[in-house]
Amino acid sequence: MNSNQSDKYKDYIGKSLFVLSFIVLGLMIFLIIQKPFLHIDEWFTQGLMYISFKEMVHLTAIDVHPPLYYAIALIPVYLLNWLHIPYDMIFVMKMVSVAAYVVLLILSLTKIRKDYGWFAGGLFAFALIAMSNFLTTFSIARMYPWGMVFLVISFLYAREILKNPTLKNWILLAFFSVCGAYTHYFTAVSSVILYVLLFAYVLLKNKSQLKNWAISTVFGIVCFSPWFIFLYRQIKDVKGDYWIQSITVEKFVQFFASIFTDINDFYINTALAIVFLVLFIFILIQYKKSQEDSDIVLLGSLVFVGTILFGVTVSFLLRPIFIVRYLTPAMGVMWLCISIFISKFDVKKIIIPVVIVLLVFSAFNLYHQIEDISKNHEKLVEAQELLESIDSNNSVVIIDGMVKYVHFYNQLNDSIVYSGFSVGERKNASGFTKFYDDKQYRFLMPDDFTQYKNKTVYLAFRQGADIKLPDGVSREKLGKIENCKFWKLTYDGSTS
């Protein structure tokens, strides 16, 4: 097969992958409409959509994430409210994440296709929606898709710097890196690793760019500096108590396998991790041979591997802070590198077999995720029914802490809702006593339950907490929403 024929076949395969990408995108939007669901943290996102921008920044500052994603999510909500257009909040939230994929799809069709060809662009677009857990990721109203957008754009500007190292490209790299840092901290970790690798590159191959590297670095630090004080507080809180479990051998293997699929089978993940290792070795061989685009492919691969090693190292030395979904932005860069790398090979010997294998994996991934989405939709229906059964003018709901309060306060509009935290016009009531759980302030408990003799009192707290109720108060479990239990309290004596 001559070179022209090979390029035509590559283009045809790439265009076909783009068509498949649009089909899966349509399926994703259909599922969002037909089977809406709320993942654990999406309840928090939903709660933030009903408050002011100022309150949103305040809440994220005392949580464990930076605020940019929530600001992006608030834009269509504010716009629809301003235009007086009715909307479904869950649909709007999720479409913000879908919009992140659309941005990446446009980048694939334009910039990536132009620089690397139809095949690389098509494979990248398809992999980001059909491989790993990406269909679910882009269906969830969280920050990971937008973290991927900013990191991929940063990486594309890093590529421009290798080709055309202008100060403009260095500043744009810094700008999108800062956007990523304000979106999720592990996006910031990947960006820092990218900067370290670029420093090594200019030191070895282009020392004239050291000044531009320094300007870009200082620009990024200055832009992120307003958030440093909040980051410091969040690190202190996480260091003291956090929910992530220790890194095991199984989890370590899963980090490398996660770019292909998201399952908890150790043997399958081990096999896929070996596949990744072999792929990485071939990338190193290509770099050693100085093949075209080998610098950028190696650079992106090291960003992915470096992010894993950083997360695992910190988790061992300090406390566990790293899970698979935090790797999502770096996965996007890795898939771009894989797409560029594979596009350099022969169509019949490498590209067609690889595409067939990826199509099989994508079918498995999509089937698995559609099943999960259906199950999560059923959970949402049950959760909404539980909240509706609680919410009334005769209900008093006491909620465990800020995060759970933000999850549910807006779903209980007809109830009196108390917590150690309040949003907007809701204030802590007098006549309540601080209640301690695990030596941390979490609740406000009423001093006198008899004042609610005509009302029903409920308690909502995190799964695993051991709550000691005041004397004369008993509880009856009603149900669970994600990791939060709901109890009905009954006053049958005098509190002490």
C-alpha cells in the first residue's frame, strides 16, 4: 500500500470514529434526559446552584475544592433566570459537563485534526467518550470534565512552545494552567509536572527559553496566589481528617488500567496495566529514535505517569488523597498522546487491529456504564420520594454539617432545617445546643423537644457516624440517600 492510499484509509477511519463520537454523544444526552441521576457529590453541586456567587465561593473555600467549575456551572443558571426561561436544574447541571466534551470534540475536529490528521483527531474524540469511565464522567455535574478541557488546552500550548516558543504561547499556557488549578487541584498537579518537564526540555535543548519559562511560571503563581490562603486551610483540614482510603496494590494497578476501562477486577486491571507499560516502552523507543512528534508524546505520557506517582507518593507519606477520578484530566492528555502515537503506524498492521480492539472495549464500557446510569436513576427516584415524604410544614430536619446541609437544604423548602451551618437567609435558631460527634462539632440539637410536639423531627447524618441522642429521644430509620442516613426522632420523655 503506497503512502497516499495509507493516508486515505487513515482519514476514512478517523472520520468514522468522529461519526461514532457524535452517536455516543447523542446517546449520552438521551440518557441524561431519560434517566437523570445524581452522584454523591452532585447533590453538593445542585445545592450550590441555588445560592449567590459570593456564597458559592465562600462554601468552596471551606470545602476541599477550588471554585471555577461551580462558577462555570452557575453561568447558564443565572442566564436562564435572567431570561425567565423555565428549566430542569439537573439537566442544566449535566449539560455543563457535556459542554466540556463538546469543547474537546471541537478541538479534535479543528486543532488536533489540522496538526495530526483525521485519524488522531477521531481516535482522541472517540476515546474520550467511549473508553474508561468517560461516558459517566461527562454525564456527572462535577469539575473533572472541565479540568480535562483546561489541561488538554494547556498541553496543546506546550506543544506549540516546542514548535514555536513565543512569549504569547508561554502566557497562554500559564493562563489555561491556572484555569485548571482553579478547577481541581490534581489538574494543578498535572500542570506543575508539565512545567517541570518543560523546564528540563528548555534546559537541555533551548536555554534561550529559560526567561520565558520563568515569566510564564511567575504569571501563573501570581494569578493563583489569591487562593493560596484557602488552599492552605483546605490542606490542613484534609490532613486532619479525610474520607479517602489507603493506596493498595489493587488501586495502584487500577490507576494505570483506568485509561482503558473502570472496573474493580484485579486480574483484568493487571493485564491492562501491562498493556499500558508496553505502550509506554514503545513511546520511549520512539523518542530515542527521534521520530516525528516523539517529544510531545513523551511529554504528555510523563504528565500522566507523573500525576499517578505524585498522588501515590503523597498518599503514602502524608495521608491518602488520591483516587481514580482525580486522574481524569491527565487521562485526557494521555489519550491525546496515544492517538498521536498510533497515527504514525501502518494502517493494516497496527491501526486497524488497534481500532477493532478499542471498539470492543468501548462496547463493554458503554454497556457497563449504561447499566450503572439506569441503577443510579432508580436511586434518584427513591431519594426524591424519601425527601418528598419528609418535606412539609410540620417537619423539622436537623442535618449533619455543611456538606450534607448543602446537599439537601433546597430539597426541604417546606421544612424547618437546622445545622451547624446555614446558607442565605437561613440562620441558626436560638434555643439549640451544640452536639458533638467524634469530637467534631456537627449538629444543633433542640434544647427542648416539647416545643415540637406538633411537628415531626428528623435527623440526617453521614453513614458510619455514631450519634448519641438526648435522653428521652428515640429514633427510627427511614432510609438512606447515597452516604447519608435519615432518621425520624420521637420524644418520649424529658431531655436532660
